[in-house]
Amino acid sequence: MNLGDKRNMFEKLGISGEIYDYCEEIWNSLSPRWEQIDALSEFNQLKVIEAMQKNQVSEACLLGTTGYGYNDLGRDTLEKVYADIFHTEDALVRPQITCGTHALALALMSNLRPGDELLSPVGKPYDTLEEVIGIRPSKGSLKEYGINYSQVDLLPDGSFDYDKIKAAVNERTRMVTIQRSKGYQTRPTLSVKRIGELIAFIKEIKPDAICMVDNCYGEFTENLEPGDVGADLVVGSLIKNPGGGLAPIGGYLAGRKDCIENAAYRLTSPGLGKEVGASLSALPAFYQGLFLAPSVTANALKAAIFAANLYESLGFSVVPDGRESRHDIIQAVTFGNPEGVIAFCQGIQQASAVDGHVTPEPWDMPGYDSPVIMASGAFVSGSSIELSADGPIKPPFTVYFQGGLTWQHGKFGIMKSLQKLVEKGMILKDFDKRNL
């Protein structure tokens, strides 16, 4: 196939020749970044293989169980693999954990007791945790059980406000939650190094405080994980990075043995804990998804970097910018108006292999305080390691792009989002760089 054939293929899929040429120029300029990401992917791939071989993953581990799930070899081995990858004492990896919010709620509710206080030293948590904590009233929240919450915002430059954090930690501070990714904010994502510095600071003040890291979207984007820098709990979703696009459901907690034991008793029942919970037919997807996760995450990183550089070149505010190091797969682009967010998401949806004919619109999703638009034509419903984009319809009207099981699909999705914005008259059609 020659380059003309490739260009024609993009045109058949609705990408104009001008947009194709513009995007190709930007993509090709990023080849040094691709080499760095490939090296990272290779390192993390070997780390996963090492953990699987150490724990003697075998064909028998893929068979699963039913009923009570006693003596589930595959489930128990997978949890040892996760503990080794994240360098923690233990792990809980279960299909019974329905999503990332559930995994985080499980970690919080199992390790906090009435009278305890939860501290967030990195500002407001992700929207769906507000009802878990009780920031927004909800049945069954931590607040209803007498668990207090305090928060220290980041400084304007994104750094930690160490003075206020020190003042906020008190004798009731039982747990500290550190959200690695930005959520629906435009703050920088936290690197593992910065997370480690924050944990060390908190441990100096209160050594027995449980430091939990919301690791969603961050797994395998660096060669370290929060468990390497002192996190007591590391929490995430299997339909994000570590599921590799194959896990159909599930979440994980990795951390101190006592914290994981508490979570297991909360997930199942006191007295039962990790001993029950059948894996059914999920294990092959869990294992193979984890095996593929470093490569799939690398593809998502390439798509995010491409998006940052493309939209930055068009004058939009992007976080992170096109040159920054990456610590998660999410790319924020601020449009300043709802039409931009909607058009971007509709372009991403049109690039999907599944439900590409569907037009997403904002709606009142459970757990959010404003209408949200979500583009996610996925093989696994809601999977945000797959090509997806979403954003709340409220100022500053920022869209959050993530995923792409292959970089080719991620690249096409970003090109399609640009095409949609052009068709809506929101970006110059001729792409004369002198006018940008």
C-alpha cells in the first residue's frame, strides 16, 4: 500500500485531505516520543511477565469457579500477580467489584470507622466520590456513618500546600486519599515521584495514617507504581488500564495485608473475606488483559500526546501540554463553550468501531452534579481504556479524552474529532498555519 492509498482510506472514513495532511505532519514530528513510550512499554511488559512466571500462572488458572468459589486457584494466583506488579503485600482483584468508584468506596468504607477523618490533600476528588464521602448528600455515605472529611486544595501552580496539609492532619486523621489523575479538573496529574514525596511528608506527621492512591488511568504510564513509594493502598478499575481492553468488569485493591483483609470482609462478609467469590468465566480475560495492558496503555499514551500537540497547535489550552511527561492516559482540552465539548465527543463517537453511528448528547448521569456527555463506542460498555471522551457541561467546558486499544484507532479518533469541529465551523477550514 502506498501513502496515497492510506490517504484515500482516511478520506473514505470522512477525513478531508487537508486535515489528513495537517495531522500527519504533527504525528510524524513526534517519533522521538514514540520511541520513549515503546521503551516504557517494553519495561512494563517484562514486569508483568516476571510476576506471572514467579507465581507459576498455568492453564489451570484460567478455568475459574462457580458457587462459593472456594479454592479458586486462578483468582488467588491473579491476586498474587497484582501484589507483585504493584509491590504490595496483598491484593484483591474481583469481578464482584463493579467499577472504579466501587473499588474506591470499598477501600474507604472498609478501613474507616465512625469518628475517623478522611483527608484529601490534593483538592476535590472525582465527582462520583462526592456522594461516597458525603460532600453531596447520599444514602449510605461516609458522612452518614459519622466519618468526617477535610480537604486541602493544591496551590495555584499545582504544588502541594504543605503548611495547610500539616495543619489539617490531626489525631482523627485515619486515612489520606490521593487522586493521581486530574478527574474533571485541569490540574496536573501527579507523578509517582510526587505522590511518594507527599506520602513521606504525611507519614512524618502521622506514621499510622493509611495513604490510599486512586490509581485510575495511571497504571503502566511510568516504570513505577504508587506501591513503590509507600502507598498503603492502590486502587483502580479493570475496565481502565490494567484490564487491557479485555476485562469485562472488575476492580482491584493492592496494598497492606490488613487493609486488603478489611476490604475483603466488606466486599463479601465478616468471617468469609477473600475465601469466597467465584471468578466464573472472567479469569482468561483478566489474565490476558493484564498481559496486554502495558502495550495497550502505551497506545493510549501515544493518542493522548498526539491530541495534546494537535489541539495545542490550534490554540486551545491543553493539560498536559504537548511536551510534558505523562503520568496518566487522560488528555484535557478546554474549549470554553459547550458546543466544542459536544462536537469533540461526537467526533470521537463517529470514529468508533462499535456504535459509530450513534450521536452522544449530554444527560444527567448518576453520581454527577451537572449534565455529562460521554463518547464510548466500546467492546466493553463504559471501558475508558478504549477510545472514549467525556466532559461535564459546565465552565470551563473542558473535554477529557482517553484510550485507544491501538494507537491507530486513537489517532483516527482525534482526527475525527477535529473534522467534526471543522464541520461545525469552530476551527478554520483551510488550515493555513499563518492564520492559526
